[in-house]
Amino acid sequence: MTVQPAETPGAAAPAAPDYKSTVFLPKTDFPMRGGLPQKEPELLARWEAIDLHGKLRALSKGREKFVLHDGPPYANGDIHIGHAVNKILKDIVVRTRQMLGRDAVYVPGWDCHGLPIEWKIEEKYRKAGQDKDAVPVLQFREECRAFARHWVEVQSAQFQRIGVMGDWAHPYTTMTDAAEAQIVREIHKFLLNGGLYRGLKPVLWSVVEKTALAEAEVEYQDITSDMVWVRFPVTAASRPSLGGASAVAWTTTPWTLPANRAIAYGPDFEYGVYTVDAVAEGSLAKVGETLVLATALADTVAKDLAVTAWTCVDKFPGSALAGTVSRHPLAGQGYDFAVPFLPGGHVTVDAGTGLVHTAPSHGADDFDLGRAHGIAATETVTEDGRYHDSVPLFAGRVIYRPDGKKGDANKVVTLAVEAAGGLLARGQIRHSYPHSWRSKAPLIFRATPQWFISMETNGLRQTALAALKTTKFYPPQGYNRLSSMIESRPDWVISRQRAWGVPIAIFVDKKTGEPLRDVAVTQRIAAAFELEGSDAWYKHDAQFFLGNTFKADDYEQIFDIVDVWFESGSTHAFVLEQRPDLKWPADLYLEGSDQHRGWFHSSLLESCGTRGRAPYDAVLTHGFALDEQGRKMSKSLGNGVEPQEVANQSGADILRLWIVSTDYSEDLRIGKEILKYQADAYRRLRNTLRYLLGALDGFQEAERLPAAELPELERWVLHRLWELDRTIRKGIEDYDFHAMSTALHNFCAVDLSAFYFDIRKDSLYCDRPDDLRRRAVRTVLDTLFDHLAIWLAPILCFTAEEAWLARRGDGPDISVHLRTFPDVPDTWQDDALAARWARLRDLRRVVTGAIELERAAKRIGSSLQAHPVVHAGAAEAELLASLDFAEICITSTLAVETGAVPDGAFALADVPGVGVIVGSASGDRCDRCWRVLPEVGTVAAHPDLCHRCSDAVDAAVAGVTA
């Protein structure tokens, strides 16, 4: 009961004492709101001013190296959200390894050659109505170089703005003289070991861009194609029923029929000879004729040909077709050659007729089948999509126009076949078809002389497959994907018919057609490139490179440029091997999952072909960024999210948190609502740091207590730090930053904010400064701050730095990024204590649940007004009696009764045998700590305080410190 002072008649009532100055409320200048869009550029400027990267390198000297080799993006525009995902993941990998005590140097790079850049320069000429081919090649290349240089600078600034730390002052690019010289040396290695050859093969060709494309430069879109069913009359039958019959071949590329040289069949499928008995009106099939096709497709083909009745006169296995020969449907018009039936492993009975029109000049399977049987491919189509003049009937006709639109080839070929009596049916089909990922125009398979690296000559395929077995993949299924690609891939076409890039700088003997394999010539070429870059190939005549040993008139100088995938696949040679701050092979290559067929693939082949192993020890892949509905981002949908906008509006740390908060081994979704959720998660982490900073205001080393002298709740926190340290280190080792991020967030939100901070704020605010319990709390808070700030630094690189400077000051050698992860002693591990507190937290949930019901019913206000009675078994009662459970439940008082749970008590199904009945606490409220206690009013000097607060106020008056 509070003792009231005597009243003086007519006098004003005395003012209530103000205890605010005696309560140790958190105090910090670290703001609640991050203001990241303004703060982050300030921190970037600070890092540059103090040369943070240089300090890291000096500090790391002598440590074991960790090298993540950067896959080069194209320097041809602003960065997009996919770039941000990739670069931030790389940054987190490098930062975590650095803070684990490694020397982790990140050297950013750019791919500066090839179509992505050349296409942009060509667009400028097209808009001006100019022909790019009329521009002097060196002038055109310089324009490409300037364009790439500009975007390297732009992208560099954009990557740094989202917190990517690296050697930005010394990046690598594929267009430096040294890089181009090394690229040509790598080409020459394949030349000299016999792996490089020129051959006429069908390759995916862009009529619009007038060049061959790699598979990685191809995307697939649905288009509507013409399709035809064509008669191939049998001229030599392998069995009597085939005499006078016609094979029925089906194709969705009628324009390739002039290049037909064979019919493929499946040896294991069943085929039949069908006599046509009746046809529908308009059918081009003839009653009485006999047709050959796979029996599995007979019903479908009859419908396609508008045949209403036919009779199967013979059935036989496909192998029985061996030796059968037919003639071309345009025989007598320049196509007077035999068309043999050949067994093909690529034949299926999923669609068509089971007999596949085979044009070795226009398909990989067709080419391989023809080569196996001595049938060569021929050049039938020019680089701009027209038939060669040598093609009978159709010379000059257009397959695809330079603008990517269909030409007249399908129509004129179909009409010619029909006029010759070879057409059985025509139609259209909607199907997936290869397109250029730049021009978006359809591609064709076109036989053309190209330069190839053989997968077999030097055992490249087997070497690459063996290398993959010793490579770690994250996630593991990456191994299956890449190895299956290597197993089935054809020879590597590395030539492109373009102007901007490194030329395949070799010579070919005009008489023999063989490339010149002379070491002195290759060394002379590389030396010139080292001094002048690859422009040297265009500046000097052939004799300059051939020297006095060979005559220029005897050799063809090759001006095809090398595939940009070969260039980027060679970066390990002029970055990892040539920079002393790096090492070969790299510890890790990290890119999007599409790079199994791109950079991972080309780097593997290049390195295995020249060094016998992969240039990496591990490969990590991430998914693609999609919108919130899981759709691909596109301008037409208007669903793009630009990283620059996120950084300028919300802060790069929000973007970084989003990336690690997602399972990036799958596709990542992003949008306004998702970013809003991440902003909320960020605030919880920021507020944890802010609370720690405020609660540690004025902390002195003299306050610190040894771990062994800490109360068990504080020792439980240390145990949780021990557990978290293991989780974080495993997450880093496995590149599972999602697990790391989730563990950190849950620790801050659940273990600290909703539990430990909630319990200990009373002691922190109200105990006297030298109280051992308060000192214990501050000791643990100091430990918590150091660990959390350092653990969060690789993810929230700006926020962790801001918090660190708020605690440590702003000296030139102060940065959280100069720290390594703290060593967490094994003595902090206490599994028995953890189990004990897991049970206590369960019991606490029953108490707090009961109190919340009372508050909802407005029978009490604060939990400090409650007096819970816990009914539990003997074991639980003994556990609760061992500590102040009222403090743990944030109540003023609490009682425990042993026995059965009475009716009406609050209980939780997952905590059996425990019930709680809540009453009101007895006594008066302490005006300083707000606990309701009977002792309030018993201290004469402080009639409105409890004993503890009275003592604390006296200590404050006496100037007592920790």
C-alpha cells in the first residue's frame, strides 16, 4: 500500500517524482528508418576514400586464396534484374569466404565482342539507311570498341551501386590487346594439335545476321510452318511388294526438298505397303497406287492424305527396307540421282510417316546419316537466305528474307513437286522452331564451310566427361545436365561471319585446303596481337605474318572471327593464369542455369582441349528472375523490375536480402508485394541492430563478465550463437545462403526480439548499473552485436557497415568488412541447457497464451498486472521452481501448483499436462518498473517504488556505475 504524504490545506499537490532519468532506456543515433537510398551512396564513397578493397588485399596477404571467376556479361546496355541476382550472389560468396579467413579476390569482367555489340552498331547504320558492309572494317570495329567501353563503365557503376565489391579499378575485358593475344594463342593450340579443322556441315544460320549461331544463342518460339507429304517412287525394291510403290515422306521444311539425297527409316519399326482403294474429293492420292509407310502411323496418314479406304498388302520390319532405292520427286529436272533408303537412329513414329526426308545440307541428323553412307552435304543456300545459282529450278528463290520474313521458296518448291506428280498432301503446323535470341528471326540449318573443333580427334569428349566427374555441382543435378550435353554434342563450330571480334587468325594452303600448322607463324601472329590487338590482322598483309618461309600467294588468310563462347571460354587463360592475385583453376564458377550450354560448357571444352581438365573445381547455378505470377519479364507485359530503381527507391540491401531469402537454385519471383515483404524482414533485422546499439550505450569493458559467471538464460544465448555459427558456416560451405539468411532472421525475430530482449529489457532498463544480472545482459548484448553485424555483413553490406560505424566510430581503418567471422568457442555449447530452455519456452507459451486471452477480454491490461497460477506435474513444477519464472513470463508474480490441470484452465495441445489460470497481481504498481508487488510503498524514502527500484534510484543519486 502506498503511503500518502500529509496534505497542506490550500497547497498544490506535490508533483510525482520523474524517474525517467534513472531508467536506462536504449540510446543510439542509429536511425529506425534506414534511409538506404541516401545512405548507401555515402558508404560507397567512404569505401572508395579509405581504399577498402586495397586494405582487404593487404590484410589478406598470405592467406589461402579463394577464387570465384566472373562469367563476363555483355557490355551492351543497362544491367537488369538477372544481372543483379548473379552479381549479388557472387558478391555474397566472395564476402563470406573473405570473412572466413581466405584471400578472396573478385575480378569483374566483360564480354566485349560479337553479335550483341555488333548488332547495336548495325542498328545505327540501318536507321540511317547505310550498309554496314560498306564501312571500312577498322572503322566499324572501333565503333564497336567504343560502344563496349561505354557500357563497361556504365555497368561497373551500376554493379557497385548494388554493393558488389571487387577490383573495379582493374577488371578484365575480352577486347584488351593482351586478352585478344591469348585468345588467338588458344585457337592456335587447337590448330597445332590437329583438333581444329574446316568442314562443310549444316549449322544453325541467321539470314538476318548473316552468321552461324551457337546453340546457346538460340531460343525457341512457336511458329506456323508449311508441311507437305511427298511421293518418292521406288526404283529398286528390296522385296516384291515394294515394286511400283512410292515411299511417303513428310516434312515441315519443303524448301529443303531440293537438297534431299536419302530416305531414313527405323530398322526396328514395322512398315507396310498400302494399296489405295478410295479417296475423298480433293485428295491428291490416286486410287490403285501403293504407298509405303510405318504401320503405327497408318490411320493418321490416311486422314492426312484424305484416303478413305486402303488395303495393307504387306508388312515387314524396317530392316527389310535395306537396299531399297527411290528417285527424287523432281527427277528429270536436274535431280536425276538415286535416293537410297538408309537406317536412321533418329527416326520415330511419333509423327509423320516413319520415313524421313533426308537432306544432309540442312540437318545434323541428316548430315551424320549421309556422312556414314558416303553422301556429302552441298552448299545449296547462300548466306542471305537464297538458293545458290547451282540449284536446278529454284536458283535465287528466297527461303528467308534479310528482315526475317518468309520468302517464296516453300511455295515454289511445293508447286514444282505438285506439277511433277509428287505431291500427296499439303497443310500447316504450329510447332516450336529455333530463332536468334537477338534478331528474334527464324533460323535455318545451312551447310556452309565453317571451322570446327573436333570432339573426337584428341579425345576431347572423354576428357571433358572425366573432368565433370571430379567437379562439384550446386545443385547436384547440374552434373547430369552438363554431362548429357557433352555426351551428345556435335563438333564445336567456332567460326562466325562477322567483323567485331578476334579473327581465327590462320592460313590455309590453297592447293591442299589444309590449315598451315607452323609454330613460328602462330607466334608471329600472337606477338602482333599483343602489341596492336586483333586489329593487326586487318592492318597488315598476309606476308607480314607468314615471314620469309611461306609465300602469301599460296595461302588463304582466314577472316572469320571466333565464336564469342570460345572467347569467354578462354577467360581462364588470360585472367586466372595471368593475374598473380588469382589462381588456376578457379574454386568456383557461378552463373544462371542456362550457362550449362553456355559459359560452363565452352570453358570446360576449351580448358580440357588445351590443359586436360576443367578450369573450375565447382559449379553453382541459380534460376531466373520472374514476376510475382511466375511469368518471364518482358516489355510487352510491363512486369520488369529494374535493380537501379529498387536501389534508388528502397535500397540495394533490400534487393540483396530478397536474393538470399529465396531458394535461388530455382527461379526467383520478384515484384512490389515481394519487395514489401522483404522490406518488413529488413526492418526486423535493422531494429535488432538498433536495439543492441541502444542497449549498449556507454558499455565499458569493465562491465564484462566471464561466460562461466553468466546466468543460464545468457548462457543459453551463447549456446544459440554456437548453433548459429555452425549453421552459417555450413551454409557458406554448401553455398546455401537461403539457410544462412533464414537462420539469422529467425534468430533475431524469434529468439531475440520476441524472447530474450523481451525478458531482459526489465533488467536492462531498471537494474542498477553494477548489478550482476544487468552486467551479464550487457556482456551478452555486446557479444551479440559483434556476431550479428559481422554475420550480416556479406548480405546487408551497407546496413552492417552503418551499424558497425555507429558502434566503433568512423576511423579510416574501421569497417565491418575488414573483420573475419568470430571464433565461437565450443565451451558455449550446452545441449542439456538448450533442452531445458526448450521445455521452459513451451511452458512459457502456455502462460503467455492464457494472459493474451485475459487481455483480449480486457480483464487485465499489461502482463505485469497478471498473477498466473501454473498447474503442472512434479517434473515441471521442479523445473519452474529452479528460476524466477515470473520474470521469464514478464509477469509481476507467478505461482506453481503440482497436480492435475483443473477445469477451465488454459492449455495447449502440444504441451500436455500443463494448464494456467490467470488472476490479478496483488499490491501496487511500481512507478519505475511498473511491476505490481506487495512491497511497493514499504520504502519510506521511495513510497511509490519497489525495493529493487528504490535501490537503483539511490545508486543513481550516489553516482554508482558499472
